[in-house]
Amino acid sequence: MLLLHIPAALWVAVISFKGWICPLTPLENQLRQAAGGEGYPGGFVEHYLIPVIYPPALSFDVQVVLGFAALTVNIVIYAFVYYWYRHRQGRTHE
């Protein structure tokens, strides 16, 4: 799972830091239009999540803070798992 989650977490952090939209959003909009629906402006997170989770006036600075928070949480969890695994490995060799 580490090999899948670490790149995904880094990608989310880069998107947050740079203010980019996910490349899947234009694909989603294109598929919606091909099906006779309407697309939406901005990115997936802006359209679906921010109105639900974050205040309406979310600034770029807040996005950067959220990106750092997500990165920090992931580093802490991976450090915990790493040290737990190392400790467990040491006990099995006794």
C-alpha cells in the first residue's frame, strides 16, 4: 500500500501547493458533456468538496496550510507504522 499511497499523497500535496486542478476533472467534464450533461468550472475539489467541508471564501494561503497539514499527518502516520513495524520485527527475532 505504501507504493500506492505515498505517490498519491505527494500528488495531492503538489496540487494544493500549486493551485492546480486534477487532470481527471477535464476528463470528467468531457464525459459529462458527451453524455448530454453540463461540465463545471474549476476542479473536482472546488466543485464537490469545498462547499461541503471548507468555508466559502477559502484562500490560496489556506489551501497551502491544508496541504502541509495533509503532508504532516501522512508523515506522522508513516513514521508510526515504520517504528511499530521495526519494533515488531525486533521482537520476532528474540
